[in-house]
Amino acid sequence: MDRDIWKKKIVYFLLGALSVLGFLFLAGANDFQQIGRYQISTVVKRGFVENYVIDTTTGAIKYVSDKNENKPFSEI
């Protein structure tokens, strides 16, 4: 009799764990902003492309032009 009760408890636990994992997988976290990374934003105005780099740690926003390519963020 105890075996049947433990089997049911294990089955219910596994179903609950799978339900939680399924919900987390479907809900996702795609709008989560990572800390300590850079974000790049591109804006097109009248045929000109403007690139902005955002340091998510400090909140600094810098304009990146052709002459600033391959430079570290601190030198721009």
C-alpha cells in the first residue's frame, strides 16, 4: 500500500515540476536587459545610418561613426 502512495506522490511531483518548467519555457525572458553588456541601436534618417552604443552598466550613450570603428567604448 505504501508503494502505491509513493508512486502517486512522485508522479504528481514530476507533473508539477514539468508544469513549472513548461511555463518558464513558454513565458521566456526576452525583454530582460543584461547588465554589464553593450546594446547597439541603429537609426536610419533620410538615407543616413546612425549607430548608437549603450553601456547598460553606466547608461552612457555614444554615437559611433565610421572613424570610430574598432575602437574601445572608452575611447569613443
